[in-house]
Amino acid sequence: MTYSEFLDRKLHTGAEHGFEPVWMPPQLFDFQQALVSWAIRKGRAAIFADCGLGKTAMQLTWAENVSRHTNRPVLILTPLAVSAQTIREGEKFGIECHRSVDGTVSGRIVITNYERLDHFNAADFAGVVCDESSILKSFQGSTRKAITRFMAKMPYRLLCTATAAPNDYTELGNSSEALGELSYSDMLRRFFAQLDAKGQKRE
């Protein structure tokens, strides 16, 4: 076995549920286009990009691609104070967005805040974006579960937040579960060995 073959066996590529991008705004920087293209091909992805790197523009481009590809609406969930900013950002890129607080679906991209999610029907949408997705770990259990259930049957899913801490297993677990990968509880069972009374790892 060659070293390249050895590395290839260790590689976790993950499933691809998406499609090739159908539209890309010229205003995006090269690295933004690369991230969005990857997320579109994945279909279910997370963009963990630090502040100032243009997550709003990237998530709007992702949502526009999903809507054009499926000819169905996409829902963007945001914290309460962010929805107006997202709409303004969409105007810069020629992406039409509509805010809704009562479950009304008008236009291809609908924006609402997390607390209004119970007014919406997941079957109305082809995809969902969780803006500032790290907020999931701050919600009470019932709200977080409602968001995860809403996304569970969604063909296309995107999480966007600033770079998560590598050891923040709560955020990473919630993100993995929301994307339909390893559930939070399964992650804990798999990666955190239980210790017996003597402090030794159990076999």
C-alpha cells in the first residue's frame, strides 16, 4: 500500500446530497465562491466562518441556488435583530427576500426569526438556513428540538456561524444532528469514554 492510498483510506468524504451551482454573484470573493459551491454540492453543510468574512452573502447565494434548482422556497432562520440586515444584504446582490412572522410564504426566500418557527410548515420549503446557528446551544431543550425536527426531512440544509470552538462539543453535536449526521447523544457516547470508579477506561 502506498502512503497516498493509506491517507485515502483515512479520508472521511461524507455524503453529497446537493447539485452543481446554477448561479453565482460576481461580487463574491474567490474564497466565498469556493465555500458556497462546496456547500451547494454537499446539500447539507455548515459554513463556520469568522466575523467579517461574509456569511450573510454566502447563505443568501446558497438559498438562491437551492430555490432556483428546486423551484421552491427556502427559509432563512435568524436571530430577531438580524432579519432586516439580511434583507438589505440581499438587495445588494439582487436576491429578493421577504420577511414573514405568521407562516406566510411569499417569494423564493423567506426570512423569519427562530422564535416564530412554529408558524411555518417544513413541507413548504426545499431548504432551510440557520443563521448564527451557534444560537442553537443557547435555546432550551424544547426549542432546540423543534428546530432540529423542522430540519429533519428538509432536503437541503445550511448552518452558518462564526468558527466554533474545537472543543465545544455541545455546539458541534447540535450542528451534526441538525444536518442529519451523527446525533448529539450518539456523538457523546462515541467520543467520550466513560470512566469506572478507578478512573480507568472501560473496555
